[in-house]
Amino acid sequence: MMESDWNHDAILRLYEDGRALQALRLGEEALPLRQWPGADGRILAARVASRLGGERLARALILRARRAEPTHARVHYYHASYRLSEGGAHAAWELLRGFEPPTDADATLRADFLALRASLLATFRDFERAEAVLGEADSLAADRPWLLVTRSHVLELEDEYAKALDAAFGALELQPTYVPALAQAAHLLHLQGRAEDAVDLCGRALETVEAVGLSALRATLLRELGREDETWAELDRAERLAALADSRFARWIAGERSRLAFLRGDDATALEFARLVETGFHRRLADSLEARPEGRRRLLRVPFVRQHERTCGPATLTALGRYFGESTEHLDVVERICYGGTSNYSERAWAEQNGFVAREFTITEEGAQALLDRGLPFAFSTVEASSGHMQAVVGYDSRRRSLLVRDPWLPYLAEWHAPAFLAQYRSSGPRALLIVPRSRASELDGLALSDAELHDHGHAVEDALSRHDLEAAYVEYHALRERAPEHLLTRLARLALCNYEHDALGRLAAVELLLEAHPDAGRFLLLRLMALRELGRRAERIAFLRDVVRRPGSDPCSPCTSRRSCSKTRANSTPRSTSSSARCAGVESTPMRPGSAHESRGSAAPRKRRASGCASPRASTSRATSSHSRTSRCAPRAGSRKRRLRCWRGASSGSDGARDSPRASCRRRSRASGAQMRGSPCSNAPGSCDRTTRSSRSRRRARSRAVRASTRRARCSTRAADARAPRSGSPPRHGPRAAKATCLARSLAGANSPSTNP
């Protein structure tokens, strides 16, 4: 057939009615998918490919359309959506900020642009503006179901789950077969503990709808409910619908079949599919299965409590409290202990003040299994360079050497390979917190927990500092140092004391001791960078940054790269849902929901993800707890920018002449060292500074005073953040300066996070 026989409108109607396979067949009767004509044809081909499991093909088609017609409004919209999934919300916002659809463009397209802006504003937590933009979109296309799906996403980010579900059902009233609304409604039903209703909703829809993502979501829900046989049959349907599936989707299918076969006792099939996945996580699981023919599996029914913005700690403590039958309310815990995240100290203090026996310890495989065998789940913290996350260990599998984890952000059970996880987070312990009602305290008798006594001393140091009793804090610190002078907890206690006393030199020394034991820990690398900046050691800081970004395996988005490259820090696709750090830690991923409004970490369909510091995560499934530190702004320097650049270039090039004059050398040394900020004599040319004019000396003195004053202001701005204990659920930062700081954190940590994908 010829291009003239290709009917865009007929194909689009089939696609929007949820019949993507029929749309593909109708279009390919005239032309192959990759040759669908025009910008609108390529965009429609990308949408069909995404609905049928071909995420990579969809993105390639969008980029091809962008290259062919970069000014086309619809192409620009879908390219911005692509950038949202690949580069994150800030990259998509930058792309949209300088573009407005033509005034004569279709009202539906202009409404979609406004909906995308509203979604980005909600991601940045600007809900007031998001609501205003959505209202403007409604005035253009009030009967468009996509606008209601976007509103549902915004309400979910506001933690208004009931209202979000109503909006999703409102979209289904307008169009019962609308795939994004079906996926969003099923996801929200699951969040509210109505997994059976979500399964029924997806099952009824899949009788007429052809969407791989919806089938994958139903398979994941069935697996969570323990219905393995039905899950296997649903995976068969997903494979039949995935006419354009790429290798990522095939790996996800193999991973799901491997787990199901293992749960059904078919080790041979489980090993066969695990080898097909070809990821480190599944390779390690296959090796563990072959090495351990016998073992046991234990899973405790800890309820899921959905966290709000930066409340992973309170949500996890609430879930553990409810497991033990205590009437614990999530938001009550938030009001008492959460402020921009939750510190390790406040989590334990809350438990001890509310009828629990609390024990902190370092996780080991044997210790975790011993606790879970006694029916005692526990919380644990994972620490990244500038963020943290708290989750709960609720089970284990000794044959697979895995831990079963309940994440407060995701309603799906995650599985972490224990040896890889413990190695990944060795620089933070990983620290765990066990809380048990006082009525069950006897269950802890005879239980040896790793480093529990050292954690008690560390908590005592934090408790004394919270009461401003420095003498008692030093008593506990010396007791800790006598017991374990080289231990991680001892060095962290020293760092806490230096933070409390605002001892910049002591803080730098404490961080360097931590780096001796953990030279690649992103958290400590970032703390050293901050300490050098506070001391004004610019040259040393630059050398340190260059060393870090040149290390093998460091993130290519370094602080030395351009602003454009700083947006390239997030990458996700259909079955890939964990961050690189989570994958290194051996976290099993679950697929995204292609066809829903947004992707999200660990969900079985593209769910909306808020811009929370908790990860999940994205890590991911590895969103982590503790250690959020805010960096102060660089101190402004007096004098023109060009003169400073000439001075710095002369110092770096080592050339002779005016740029390397004795006077310039004196200024360079004065600026490079905060300890000599008051201006030391120039050693390169003794007496040369005496030959300067009075006005030159006055300018130098004024410049030095300005630098000292701004340095003091910068120090004051960091004291509040530095004095606080590490916090879980630390917040994200936005804007050009914040984007570069976030890129630095990811570069030091070597981790990416998941992002949304419309």
C-alpha cells in the first residue's frame, strides 16, 4: 500500500480507545511503523510503541521527529515529556520555559502544555501555581480525561489520596477505556489498601484494552497478593500484548518468572529464567540458589503506611507500631519528631518515650535472620551523599541470601541481595533500629546485636548535645573511643561534637578520618568539600573536586560540566525502576506502568512520583536515610570579575609578566587561604608590597574586609544545618545552582534516581 492509504485519524481513534494492537496493524498495512509520515505520524508511532512495550523505540521516534521538525508544537510537547523521563523535572522545565505553543494551535494541545507545566510545578511542590495552571487548562478543554489524570497526579503529590482517586475515576467516566486513568486509579486503590479492587479494575479493563503496562501492573498486584498461578497467566498475556517489546521488558518478564518459579518450588525453572535476566542482582540470586539447596523463607505481615513529603521515618515507625498492635498514627509521629526530615536521635527518642524498648545496631545477615525468626521486624537507614531514607526489613530468604523490605513510598515488597546491600552501605553501618513494646521486651533476652553497645554510646552523645550538656557528651565520647577507637561510630561521634562546637578545622580532621576508612563514600566526600569551602581553601577544594570526578566509575555529570549536562542525571524506562546505587545494592526492580501518567520507582506501571528526598526512590527502590547537609553560598569577592579571572589564570598558568606580578601573587594567596585572609606579606618578592601606592593598599584592605565579612556570613548560614544530626527524608533542591549541587552529590555518590515519565 501507499502513503496515501495511511489514515492518521483512524489509527489515533483506535489508540485512544485503548486498542493499540489494532492501531499498529492498521497503520502497518500501509507503512512500517518507523516510516509513518510527518511529525504527527512519528509521534503517533512513538505512542503506539510505548503502549506495546517498545519504550526505546518510542524515544528514538520522538528524537527523530525533533530533529526533523524542531519547531513543531506537538513534537516539542512530547520531547519535553521525553526529557522529563530522561533528564528529570528541571530539564523538562528548562525546555518548556522558553516555548509557547502558537496562538492558533489546537486548544487540546495548549491544554496539554498547561497540564505538563502543572505537573512540573507540583513536582517542585508549588501546588498553588499548579492548581492555577490546571484551572487555565480546564477552561480550554474541560472534557479532556488527561487533565483529570494530571489533577490526580497533583493531588497524590499533595498526599490527598482520596481526592486523587476521585479525579482518576472522573477521567474514567469521560472515557472508560482510557489507559492512563485506569493505571492511575488502580495504583491509588492499592495505596489505600484495596489491592483486590485494583486487580478487578485492571482485569475488567484488559478484556477490551490492549496495553502492556496495565497487564504488568495487574501481574504485580497479583504477585503481592500471593496468587502465583494467576500471576503467571497474566505474564503470558503481557507477553502477547508486547508486540514491540524491547530487551528491558524481556528481562523484566524473565525476572518475574524466575521469582514465581522459585516461590512455586521449581528451582530449575527459576535458575533458567534468572540466567536470562543478565543483571548482577539475578546473577547473585542464581549463584546463591545453586550453592544452597536447603534454606528457609520468612515474611512478617507488616502493614504498608504511605509516607508524606520527607516523612519516611515516621511512616516506618508507624508501620512497625501497628504490626505490634499499638495505636500509632503517622501524622502524630510527624508532628512530634519530623522537621525537614527525621534524625536518627529523634527516631529512637520517640520510641523510648512512647512505650517501646529501642535498640540500635549494625545490620548483619545473621542478626537480621535471628530477629525475624523471633517475629521482630526492624527499621534501617540507607545513606546517600545528600539524602537519606528509612525502610523496614520484614523478611528474608536464606537460599537467595536476600532481605525482604517494606518501603514507605512504594506499596510493593522489595527484595535486596543481603551481601551486596551490606557492602554498598558499609559507610553508614548500615544502621538499624529495633522497637519492641515494653510488654514484649523479654523477647530480646539472649539476643546479640552487632555494635549495639557502641550505638548506645553514640545515642548518649547525641542526647547530651540535645540538652546542651557538652561535658556529658565528651564523657560518652571518651567511653566510646576507649571501647573502639577506630570504629565508624566513634568517628561519627567526633564529627557531631565538632559540628556542635562549630569547629571548622576539627570538622575537616574528623571527615578525613572517616574518608580513611571509606574513601569512596559520597557522604563523606561531600562533607569534606563543604569543610574546605568553609575554611576558604579554594585551591585545595578545586584539586579535590578534580580528583573525585576523575576517579573510575564517577558520574559523568560532574560540577565541572556545563549546565546542560547537569540535567542528564536521571534515566528510566519501562522495566528499569531502580537507581544505580540501588542496583549496586542488589535491589530487585519491578516494572513501570507504560501507558499511565508517570513512572515511579518500583511500581508496576508509570506512577507519579513526587519530588521527595526519600528514595527510592528515586533509588530506585533505594531511597535512603540520614546525612543531609546544606552548603552555603560562596563568599562574594570584591573587585571586577575580569580582574579576578586574570589573577586566577595567571596562577594556574605560571606565566610571567603582569598576570604573575608580586602584587597579584599576594592577592592570590590571600584569597586562596581562609586562614591567611587578613593578608600575609608576599614572600615571592620581599618589599614589593611596600612599593604599592596608598590607594592600592586601601583597595586591598577593603577587599580583604569584604571577603572576611562574607566568609563569616557563609559560616553562620551553615551552622544550623551542620549542627543537626543526619536526617532521613532529606528534601530535594531546585534551580540552576541547586541542580549543580545535586549533580555534585550524585557524582560523589555514583547514584542516579528515578524520574517521572509522562
